[in-house]
Amino acid sequence: TNYDVVRTMSPILVKKDGMKLTCNDDGWVDILTDNCVKKLKHSGIVDDTFRIVVGNKDKIHSKIVMVGDIFNPCTEGIFMVYGKRSTREVLYNSGLGNSTGSGFGAIRILKKNR
């Protein structure tokens, strides 16, 4: 199977409809996945095999990150990222979630598979 096990190096920020969501919110991982699919499409990549799965529910948690006076509820943890290798590499280089240009969503590959 084409997937990697990854860990956050910086917390993942996920926004939808003006709301900031964490792993404690219903559908969070689906919203994160949709966000990444939009990033990929913007880069001209379509990968029907792409998905993100929480690796270990005991190793995922929410965290508050303050940027100046802005309150950012985020998520840290271990995930499995499925899809073509080229798809995964584009995402790893751009980051997962929102505000990746501000340092959110950086990941480290723990275990690389195909």
C-alpha cells in the first residue's frame, strides 16, 4: 500500500467556514483531507487514492498556539497519509492544513512506504 506514517513537527491548523477546528471536532480529519485535496488540485494534481488517517488516537491531541493575540486551536499527532508518492511529497513540501506559510502543518516522515 502507498502510505507513510508522519508526525507533526508544528501543529496543524484547520479552518472551515470561518471556524478553527481540532481533532476534538467531528469530521476534523475529513475536513483536513478535503483541504489537502484542494491544495493538490490547485497544483494540478488529482489522486483518488489520497486520504489521511489518524494513526493512533492516543497519540493525537489538540494544542493552543498564540500568534500575537490570535488564538489558534490546532492538532498534533501521528497520521498515515495514503496516496501516490508524488502526491504525498507535494503535500509534505507545502504542509498539511491551513496557514502553512506561517509555519503550521509541517510534518516529519517516521516510516516511508513505497
